[in-house]
Amino acid sequence: MRIAIGAVFTESNHLVGRMTTIEDFQRTELRCGPHVLEATEGVLGGSLAALRAGGAEVVPLIFASAVPGGPLTGDCYEQLKDDLLSRLRAALPVDGVLMPQHGAAAVDSLGSLDDHLIRAVRHTVGPSVPIVATLDCHAHVTAGMVEHADALLAWETYPHRDTYTTGERGARLLLQTVAGRVRPTMAMGKAPVIVGGFMGSTDDGPFAQFMRDTKALERQPGVLSTSALLVQPQLDLDNMGGGALVITDNSPDRAANLAANLAARYWDLRFQLEPAIYPPALAIQEVLHREGTALLLETSDCVGGGATGDSAAVIRALLVAGVSQRALAYVVDPEAAARCHAAGEGAQIALTLGHKLDPRWGTPLLVEGRVTKLTDGQFTYSGGIWAGLTGDMGPSACLRIGSIEVLIASRATYDWADEQYRSLGMDPAGAKFIVVKNPMNYRIGYEGKYQSLFVLDTPGPTPASLRHVQYQRLQRPYFPADTEIPNFQPQILRGRR
């Protein structure tokens, strides 16, 4: 079997003030042709391993991944899409196509990238060649994706621990489909619930139980795959929502009924998926009355959700509170990083921090501190979607402002654990406060290292709650703007077969 593999993998955020360009992919991961076959980790590595184990001849296209950001520019998308499709046309005929997508990417003035790219691949290979795509569990699943793919399979964990095994699952289902052993029939049940990621853990809480109930259906005969899905809430596209996707073996009505039941249950969970959030000043005072280390979760500035990472809101709050205990924080500010490098290690320096890349969310903070460490910003990811790859913050510095150690990076990087802090010699052990800008990965990076945590209410493009976001494209009704929808019925998207 000849199986083509390729994807454009990223997550988009319409609330940020910048676009994603081809340089973002070049800086993160842009594999073309034979270099696609070199991947050994993540969803691509798992896909390749399972295809090889199944005896397939793998036809590599491109695999382009980038740190989440704003929608792709039209030029960026066209360049990547044209490269992928030209390689696919040159490789025809193929027996199947495997697409390790994200599912929540957007293109400026075009809409869903994943919808558009899956449609384009279908148009290229024709109606009879099976297409299987894997997705993040935050995917925005569209009618076009369900219509033009034979199967969509989402990651099962958040924090994401199963990217590799999801690649394997997708590849195995594609091989079974090509061989004629199964005939996937797919349906997506959607509820208009738009919530942040903090309550989306699959370890515990409401979404964890929903995931377990969804996956339990796979034990039933004839159910090939199930996926529980949140949606990337910082997208601004019509018909967004979460729910579940069910794939049965040649039983489309059964898939639709199961998906509808799960989506109705997801709607019933909506209030439980909203987190409690704290003003920074209140959270800091709470921590001062408690023992041990506290995580201050500034989820509104999450690079993994597309933010620039340039917020200094929590640093400001720590300074105003006059904390004397050791604190770790970070900010993306290439201008400040350059000032630190020009001054040199050991220098005492005054500068402004933050709110320069996306200034809509605050004003720069004037500080004075000592430069304690300078690096080129290189570090290695210890796990997650880019496990083993090198992260690049650009020229970076540690600036000590009283008891507060601030990591100043030149470029935004996805935070999986505490690799960025450690690369600057900033050991989280013993710190009273640790600022973390990811709503979920702290569960891995700081496991067993903190005694309390607070989700902060700070301005930014990736807020913990979406109740105050003014969407332009997403049409009401949806939760949390509408807490009730009279006579609610889930939307059912049916597959092509």
C-alpha cells in the first residue's frame, strides 16, 4: 500500500494582534519530502512507525508545524498548501492519505485551514481514496472536514501525552480501511459551548469524565473510534462548539445517534467547565498566608493558545505587593532582552518590560534589576508535541528585580514543562511564586512541586473564561454568552459515506 502523509499543523487565535507567517514554520518545524520520514516523536513519529509496521510504502509530502499564533497569512498558507499538493499530485496514484493536522488553524480571510486543506486533498486524490486525519482535542470540527475525510481521530489526553499513540491509531485505521477490513462511517455531535482550557483536563474534573464516557463506547462492537472535543475558544469562526465524534463500521445512523447523545451530555456540563478566577492582588495575598510554592496561572497570555507571551501584568502585581519571597516570572520582550545582552552579565540596568508585541492588553512596566544570566535561548523539549526538538527563545536573559527573577525572551515558545526557566538557571525548587502561562501543562511540568494554584483574571488574548469576549464571526446563541437555549438540540454533522 502506498500511503501519502503530510500536514500543516498549528493552532490559531483571532484575538491576537499578529499573523502567522512562513518564517514561524521555518523557525519551528518545516519538513519537506524525505525529511518528513526522519520524525521519531509526536503524532508524526507515531504515524510513521505504525505505517511502517503495517508494511506500507510511505510517500512523504510536507509536515509544517508552528507555535500557535494569529491566523496564517494568505501567502503563507498558499505556499505550504501548494507544496503539499504538488508533491501529492506527483506521487499519484496512492492508496490512502494520512494527515496529522491540528484541527484549529485558520487562514486570514479564508476561515478554517483544516477544512480547506482536507477539501483540497480530497479534490486531488478523488472520491475513492481514503483520507484519515488526526486532530488535537481542541479542534474546530467543520462540516467540510467530516464530509471530505473518511475518519477523524482526536488526541485523548490534555495535557497532551498521547500524540504518538494517536498517530499510531490514525495510521492503523487508515491501513484497515485501505485493506477493506473496515468501512468507517462518521458523525460529529456539536453543542455551542465555548470554554477555556483550564477545566479541560482529562486527568480529573468534568471533561475527564466526559472523555471516559466517550471512549467507553469503543468497547461496543462496531464502534471503531470515538473522540471527545473541546474547541479552541480563541478562534472566531461561525458554528464553533464542542462535543463528540463517533466512527462506526458501516453504520452511519448509529454513529449519528451516539454522537447526538454525547453532545447533549456535553451541553449539560457547560457550567462545570467554567473556572474560578482571581485578581492577581487577591491571589498574591492568599499565597502569602499559605505554606509552600504557589503557581500563578496567567492563562490569558498563553503562547500555546496563540498569545505573544509579552504580558507583564503579574510581574507588576508582584512588585506592587512588595513580595520579598523568591518569585519566577517570564515575558517575551526582544527589546529588553537586547538591552540585557548589551549590558552584560552582572550589570545593573533600568528598562521597560512587556506589552510591546501586542500592546492592546497593557502598558510597559519600568523596572530596575541585575542581569544574572544570558543565553542564546536554546533549550530541548522534554515531552509533549515537540518532544526532543530544540526550542528557540532567541537571545534571552534572567533579570533579578529584588526577589523576583524574570526570564526575558526574544521569541515566544510553547511551554511544555519548566524547560525555559531551567535553561536560564532558574530552578523552580524553593520559589514561593511561579508564574505559568499555560492552563494545563503545569500538571506535568510542576507535578509534586507546588502546594496551591490560582487562575488569574488578567487582560490578554487567551482568557480563562470567554464570557467577556466579543466575537465577530461566531453567531449566538452560544455558552457562556447564553446560559440557556430553549429546546436545545445538538447539531449533527454526518460523514461522506
